[in-house]
Amino acid sequence: MSAEHPFASYVRILGKGKKGSRSLTTEEAETAMGMILDEQVLPEQLGAFLMLIRIKEEAPEELMGFAQAVRARLPVPESLSVDLDWSSYAGKKRRLPWFMLAAFLLAQQGVRIFMHGARGHTPGRIYTEDLLAQFGLRAAISWPQVNEDLNEHSFAFMSIDRLVPKLGQLIALRPILGLRSPVHTLCRLLNPLSADCCVDGVFHPPYAPMHQRTAQLLGTQYSLTIRGDGGEAEMKPDSDSELHWVCSGSLSEEFWPRLYPQRLVREDALDPADMLRLWRGDVEHAYGEGAVISTLAAVLRLLAKGEERPAQEWMQTARHLWEQRNKQAF
């Protein structure tokens, strides 16, 4: 008989039936993800492993172990530092990615932002990386380029394909497996440059507290998870927003009231050029402006690291910054 493959035990832990299966411990998850990253797993095992976790949903302790395995293999220059880690992995389908303008406005204020994400895994979506060029920005392909972009723009973007190529390959399995895998969740929580503040988005309700608890376990001091439009970290200005915070290691939840009393009609077709036109003041777009201001307000509260003010005051500050933006910056 052939000897059992070393990875088989991790598949068995997850798939041993209703009574026999359980979640991985943090140590088991770290070892398992390490084997995946080091190409020590067969394709059949990988598919089974990812889908078994997908069915039961990821446990925060598992995500912690996965993130630790990735970080241990990720060579990041110690000289690089940022104020805000912003993940962008979902892509937008029904609305444009207005949150990008909120990020650019923060960068204009000197907030150093590292954004990372993926593209192309789900047809019909608009991805952050594809829109950078119209703002004169690029997707960095190396840490020296990230450093250059941060110094020049206070904003840098890197694709997961460059950041951790193996995770990019796993995300690309979505059309093959038919489902998103735990890797989509893991990537959002990596915070590779160890920023004090992190913002990410989710679509499905159970994932918000999962992200929140994982960020706490990973030692993130200030984190915001938004149940945002399309799963991105973008507030919906015509709907009440559910926000999940980590503040100095403590967990809390808030519901911020909508900016507009009624739902706004969606466009029949999305034109990414409208984002640049709105920034320059060449068009009016109530939803886009509201999304920028609402998202900016929530992130300002995050960056304030525990400063207590009513949501309306953060909105007022965000609106003022938006009105005072440099319209000729792009």
C-alpha cells in the first residue's frame, strides 16, 4: 500500500462527516497553507480542501493561521510603512468603484495608502486595477515601485498576482470550482505592510464579524469592515450601512444612517470615465458623490483611531474635504 500523503490529514479533519469533522486549529491552518504555498499539495487535495472550508465557512482561527503562513513567506522591505491598508478584491458590477476617489482624496491629504486586489476572476465586473491608468497611476510590480508611488502619490496599488503569486493562482480557480474559496477572504486580511489601520469590504452578512475577529486575532489595532456595495469597502449612500470596527483591539458594531432618504436609480450602463469627470467637476452624479463622501467619512473615523464623534460630523468633514479637492490632480 502507498503511504498516506502528508496533506491528507488536513482534508480528513475537514471532511470526516457531520460528527467527526471540525475546523483547523491555527497551527494546523498555518501548516496546511504553508504546504499549499510551497507546492507540496496535489491538485485533488487542493480542490477538496478549499471547498470543504467554503462549505462550512472559514473560522477566524483558520484565517489567522493562513495569514501567518503567507506573511512568513512574504519578503517586505522593513523601510516601507503606510497609514492605511485597503483591500479591493470583489470588483463592482452594478455601480462604479467610487471608493477609489475616497482613497485618492485621502492620499491628497497625505495619508499613505497601500491598496491590493485581484481582477478578472468574475466576468462582468469592473476592477480597481483596470481603472488606475485613467488617473495616471499604475499597478506596481515590485516593492521599489510601491515605494516610489507612495513617495510621489501617497498611494500605491499591487495586484495579488505580484504580491503573492500563488494566492493569485488560487483566486483564478473561481470559474473552475464554481465558487469563491477561502483565499478571497484571506487576501483581504493580509495587511502585508502592517499598517495600523485596515479597511475591507464584504457582501455576505456572516463574513463581516468573521473579518473583524480575524483582524483582532492578527493584532490589527484599528480595522473597519464595511458591508459594502458589491463586496467592496464602499458605503451605500442610499442605504443604512453596517460597520464592524476593531479599535485598540476591542470589537464594536455601528449602523450609520443613509445619506439619501430614497434609493437612487442605477445607470443602464456604467462608464468608468464618469469617475474622472466627477472628480473634475464636469458632471453631477448624486450616487457617486454620496458614495465618496460616505466612504470617506467612515475611513476618517478609522484613521482617527478611536476619536468619538457622531456619524454626521464625520460626514460633514468628508464633504468639506471633497469640496476642497484639487480638481486638476488627475
